[in-house]
Amino acid sequence: MKHPKGLYLLFVTEMWERFSYYGMRALFVLYLTQALLFNKDLSSQIYGSYTGLVYLTPLIGGYISDRYWGNRRSIFCGGIMMAIGQFLMFFSAVYYQQAQLASYLMFCGLGILILGNGFFKPNISTMVGDLYEPTDHRKDSAFTIFYMGINVGATIAPLWCGFVGNTGNPADFKWGFLSAGIGMLLGIIVFQLLKNKYLCTPNGKQIGLTPKQNTVRLQEKKAEEKRQQHASPLRIYLSIIGAIVLFLVFSINYSSLNNNSLSIFSGADWIGSLIFSISIITPIFLITDKALTKIERERIWVIYIVSFFVIFFWSAFEQAGASLTFFADEQTNRTILGWQMPASYFQSFNAIFVVLLSPIFAMLWSFLGKKNKEPNSPTKQSIGLFLLSIGYLIIAFGVRGVAPGTKVSMLWLTSLYLVHTMGELCLSPIGLSLVNKLSPAHLASLLMGVWFMSNAAANKFAGILSGYYPENGVTKIFMGYHITTLFDFFMLFVVMSGIAAIILFFLTGKLKKMMNGVD
Ligand code: GLN
């Protein structure tokens, strides 16, 4: 099935951006521990906060784009910011022996990367959908192809940046960060040069312009202005107060968990509290806008419900970077023909599987679509969750009864990643497509931000769950569930994603109605 050329421009741009993101991410913790000599605990905290916050700022980028800048300008500015962030990382690594200067440069770099990602990520995803008419059946397959671009970048990046940056000599990290910065610049250059030529709707209208320039949206713009005139500031004040109260509640809970005291000034996880409180207040704020029509409101509810279930998906899936890496390291036989494969290599399995399987899934959706048998989007999401559960079930039985310290075949972990990737392809690109189809145009990028926000919450939650990874036969209890062995640990995810899959599956009929004609 033919797709517009604009899709391939977005493919290449996003491929370079993800090259930059994943390339830096692959080196980040190593840089912290081996060059700046931070301890593992602090490094993991910084890493978790960074990966959590990059998925929170899409709310800001989405808002500014919908209201003022449009997708194109937001992508350009976000891309430039991220390149600057990577170059600051480069300079940090150049001066790594001057610890204070290097840390200062690094934190500035991280801040700019977090903000830049917020402008880039939701906007490029929105543009993919806008290349098509709202009812075009090619959207799911287009997002799947786009997703392949993400993962081509994610596959190459750790290999290249690892090759030049992770040599064992801390002075070489800078080359990895420099590569990430150059990759980002390449993406932006290609985008700027070709955007006017290729980024348009099937009938030739340019997409991603500012709301003012956008003739398609002119009517909505007027409606928006009217809305603004009648907007009451009360909702805004209440939301801000609500966010502050929730933030304090989460902070108190964290610190009482950590040190049994109610002082919010020690041991509080500020970033976790920030992410969780904003994840609750923003959706409430958006949906209580009285100016939304009934249909718009129902469709937004669908986005929320699906985003909620997706939290369970990513918090189990993202164990890849945490508990599953411990498992690869300590409990998996990684010897192939006498060569010991590094545990970190398992992390690229997912990206490679996405690249290999995406064309098959894109074809599958088109094929089923033609026969009128394509499952609707929430059903695909539920299948995704179900596959995640199956992946953990496979490994749970693989390790059942295995004595501690015994290493199991790497086929177990490989099968888990294969099945998880199939689940991801049913859920993640389809989710992007669904959000695009359901959003009212004046909130398109902001709601994409809400979708990514569920990733922020999930990443934070994933870190908490990974802490239950069993160690030395000690029993840990999660919500009344006892975890002593690896089997118990993996079954937690089987149950969690299995239940989520079943509930979502039973909701699909209701959700279909609430989607009001979108499928
Ligand atoms: N791997 C995908 C990306 O980098 C999806 C990440 C996510 O949504 N958690 O865009």
C-alpha cells in the first residue's frame, strides 16, 4: 500500500532524533559512574528522573504547539534544543576531570534535552497522522512504519555511540555525545530542507503550520477565541491548588516509606511526586473544559482510559532496562561459541525485533483492513497487553524451580523479548494513531503529550517494581503478594498485565461507542 512521501521524511527525522536520544542514553549511566565517579545509587536516580521527565515535558510542547507555534516550529526548536543539550554533554565529557564544571555542564545539558524532547516528540507524532484524511485506513500502518524509523535509530545508536564512546577510557565518552549531537542536527537539517515539499495533506494543503496560518483550523481558531473569552480562571486556580496538594501528599508518602518520618524534606522523591501529581491533574483539567462538545469529551475519555491501561504495559515492559538486565547479567548463560555476550546487548533485541517485525505488522493491518476484519484500536491494545503477559509467563516457567545461581538458556529471555515486541507493535504505534484520530484538532499535540505522560508515570512505576527483584531468598511483599523467587517476581507481571488485558478487552465494546465513529 502506497504512503505519502511525507511519511518517509518524518521517518528519517525521527530516526535521527531517536539515534541521538538512545545513543546518549546508552552511555549515560556509564558516564556518570566511570567518568564523573558518581555512585550507582545516585546514578540510577538521575537516570530514572531523566527518563521520567523526558516524557512529562511533551505536555508543555504539545500545549505551545497547539496554541502558538504549530508542529513545524515546535519540531525545529525542540530539535535545536536537543542538539544543544547533546553538545553540552559533549563539553561536560571533555572536562570530565574537573568534576564541578563537568557536572554543571551535564545538568544544564539534561535540562535542555528534557525540554527539547517535550517540543519534538508529541509534534512529530501528530504530524504523521495529519498526513492523512481523518478516516483514512492507512493510519495504523503509517504509524507502524514510523515506529520502525524510531527503532532503526534505536538499534544503530547504542552500537555506534557505544563503539566510539564506551572504550574503557573515560576520555572517549565525549565522542559518543558528539555523535548524538550531530545525529540530531542531521535530522533537523533534513526536516528543514524538505518539509515544505512533502509535508502536506492528500489534497496539497501544508500541515503543521501555526494555528494562525492554518486555514483548515481557522474556524476552530474562532471557536477557541470564543472559548477563551468565556473561560473562567477558577478551573485554573483549582487545578494548580490540586496539583500542589497532590504533590505534597505524594512527597509525604514517599518520605514516610523511606524513613518512617513524616518530614517531607528528607527522602522525598520530588520528581516522582511531580510526575504523579501532574499525571492526575492535567487530564482532569482538560476534560472539565465546558466548551468541549459531548462527542469530543467522550473521545477524550477514550484516550484517557487507554492511556491508563498503557501504564501497566510500560511499567512491565520497561523492566528491560532494570530487573531484566539484572536477570540477563546474573541468571542467563550468555556464551555463544565461546564468546560471552555482554548483558547490555539484550537491550537492543527489542529494537531489532521491531525493525524486523514492523513491515509484517503493517502488512497484517492492511490485509485485515481490506477484508474488513481489522480489530479496532482498543482491541489491539488489549492484545498487546495480553502478549506482554504471555512473554512473562514463558520466562516464569523457564525459571521455575531453577536453583539460585544456576544460569538458564538465553532462549528464554530472547523469546520474552520477541513476544513483548509483538505486543508493543499492537499497542504503541496503534496508540499514537488512536490519539491522533480521537483528538479534537485544537488539542491534538497536547493530548499526544497526555499519551506520553502515561509513559512518565509508567517509567517511575517500573523503577519501583524493579525494586522487588528477588535477592538471596529474602521475601519482599508487594500489595500483599509475597515475592521470594524469580517465578514469583515474573508472575507479578503476568497477573498485572493479564488482568489489565482482560478488563480492557471487556471495555472495548463501550469504548467503541464512545469513539463515535472512529475506529
Ligand atoms: N520506543 C519508543 C520511542 O522511543 C516508545 C517509547 C515509549 O512510548 N515508551 O518512541
